[in-house]
Amino acid sequence: MEAENAIEPVHRSPSERLYGAVRARILRGDFAPGAALKPRELADAEGVSLAVAREALLRLVGEGMAVRLHNRGFAVPPMDADRWQQIAEARTVTEPAMLRMSIARGDVEWEVRVRAAHYRLSRTPVRAGNDQYYSDDWAEAHRQFHRSLLEGCGNEVLLDTFDRTWVASELSRRWSGAVRLRDAVGQHAALEAAVLARDADRAAELLTRHLSQTAENLLVDHDVHHDDVARLT
């Protein structure tokens, strides 16, 4: 009887396993910015077919974690200060506008999701143990909080744009080096309070300031770590 009621483990497809493994390695920095992602090598390392490797890499391209090169295969997105400035500009233009839409359109269920996401973020350690870098758990909680703020807009095209620009920002954040301390806890709490109070002007101002400070920090870190990244490539 116990065997009948036991929960069977979730079996991931070979493509799903390879996708998850390569994605994690990119975020950990195992592959330097601009480094080639060779389907044959990845397929051999994970014991899957070449077709499976290509399928996983195309999925990574779709979410901005990899780029497809003309007649040259796949690679990790390059680290370019101009590119990060463009991404930061796109976020500071689109996300405050989306937040205003969320405040105007979001229902009570949206408010509940915002509160829950902020609670999770506030209870998740930024670092794992003595690690000087962001933990994977905190990074995911951080993403979910920012996405929850915008989900009330109800526009899937805009939310897809957020997902792609977030990935690009996350790659930059991971590659920039150690955690740059700032009052992120206070900023996130202020954002939640303004959103739940339905104060669109204050919420948009706080988010713009939050995103601008993040961009400034990443550009400073890019300059500091540019030589190290160049040596890796």
C-alpha cells in the first residue's frame, strides 16, 4: 500500500537536464563572457546526443542566456559596458511604466503575491554561508519579487521583455564580482509599501531610483573587473 501511495520522482528529459546544467554553469561563471558553447563537448560531457545539446542551447538562446553565432555555433553573451547601459536604460524606461499599470489594474490576488514575494525575499539570506557572492536562493527570490510587482499589468508581451532584460542584468550582476552592499532591504520594503498603498507616483520613483543605482553599481564593477574577464577569455 505504501508503495502505491509513494510519490514518484520527477524525471527530467535529457534536454531539460543539459539545459539546467549549462544554465547553472553560466550563472556560476564557469563559462567566461563570450566563451564558446560547443554542442559536441556539452553533449559528450552530459552523455546526450548532439541533437539534445542543440535543443538545450536553443532554449538558452531564447531566454538570453546564450547567443547564436552566424555559422559559428553558440556562445555566452559578451560582457560589454555599452550593452549593459542599454539594458539598464530599457529597464528604467519600461519597468516603472509597467509598475504604474500594475497599480492601476492589479487586484487583491496580485497584492497577495507581492506581499508573499517580499516576505520570501526578506527572509532569504543574501549569501550562502561565508560566500561573498549572491546565493542562488536569494537571486531567485529577488527576481520573483521584482516580477511580482509588475505582473498586475496583465501584459504578457511586457512581462516577456522583463524576463529577458532581467536575465541580462543577472548575468552582469554575477560576473561583476562580489556583492556590492547597499540598502536593498530598505528599498525593497519601501517599494512594497508604496505598491500596496497604491501610490503610483512614489512607487515608480522608488523603482526608478532602485534600478538606476543598480545600473551604476554594475558599471563600476564592470570597470573594476574588466581586466579579469579579459584574461579569462
